[in-house]
Amino acid sequence: MPWPVTHVLTAEIFYDGFFSHLDHKEFIIGTCFPDIRYPARLDRKSTHIKHLSLSDIQSQSPFRAGLLFHSYVDEMWNTLVLHKNAQIFNEIPHDKPMIHTMKVLQDKCLYYRLEDWSRIADYFKVTLPEERTFGASEGMIQRWHDILANYLRKPPNIDDLNMLSISLTPEMIEKIREYYLDFQDNQRLNQVLSDFYDQVIGFYQEEKETASLVD
């Protein structure tokens, strides 16, 4: 569900404690890969696998672990942002364009949490063999990497909505743009979106404690 900045930040929180045995670059490329399904018109089930535990994910290749962790974060986002903060929809519209808008604004809120975005963006200069096994063309994979690199290299802004043209209708994008302008300064919404980062840290700490008990 989240956009790339939020996915990368969450991956960074969990990496040292659960995935440090895996190549960092390939893990990050993997965790940003699944949403290629939108422009490549792939079946969601091929890139999004539900209800996996961290131990299930840890045993995979770096790219595959990143890909599976993407779905793990999607489920976490649905719980922490949409369900536990459902009351926010008393103040903002509850429709698909607004959900998209929340993701974009969240990336804008959280971007400052990481300093070395250039290093992350540079990861996408290369493609991985595993990316070619899902049905997306070589050209589409390279285009996806270019989009991600350009997006992650600088703080998100409203102009980034233009990249939605590869997957959404002009009418949907215009509605998202309208919501972005209307709600970008909504304090309650920004608090919900910003709080996600600290909630993820808390969830990570709980998972680490559980893992230590199992070990």
C-alpha cells in the first residue's frame, strides 16, 4: 500500500535485526519491485504474497526476501494507518483517490528520516535476473528502475504525481492532485502519516523480542 519512500524506510528499520545476512542492495531493489505490477499490468498475486512471517521471509534470496517484505509492510500499513486510525475518515474523504493521496503525502512527511537517499537511488542503476521472471519486459523493468531512482533522489513533491500516468487514468490523477492541495496541511492527517514511522519501530522491537524468546 505505501509508496517507495515509506517502503524503503520500513525495510531499513527491519534490515539490521532480521535481514543483515542478505545483500542490502538486492533486498531494497526487491522491496520496491512489487508495484511494477501497475505499469506492467501484472497479476497482483504474482508480486504480493499475503500472511508471511518474518522467519518465512528471512530464508529467501535477498531479492525475494525484499519482495516478500513489501507485502509484509503493506499489511502493516493497512493495520496501523487505515484500521487503527479509521477515525481520520471523519475529516477526509474515504475513497480510492484519497488513499493514493495519503501514500504520497506520507512519503513527503517521512523523507527526512533517512539522509543517504542518493545511495539508495543508485541501487537502481542495475537490474537483477530475478526481476525478469515475473512477466515484465526488460524495457519496463529498466523504466521502473529509472522512475524509482529519480523519485527517491530528492524530496517528494506534487510534481511526482505525473509518474502516476503510467498506471492511473487522468481523471484519477487529477482527483489525487486536488486532494493533495486540499489536505497537505491537514494537521491531523499529517500526524497519522508521521506516526507510522514510530509505530513501525515499536512493532519492530516487539518482533525482535518475540524472536529472541523463540531462539
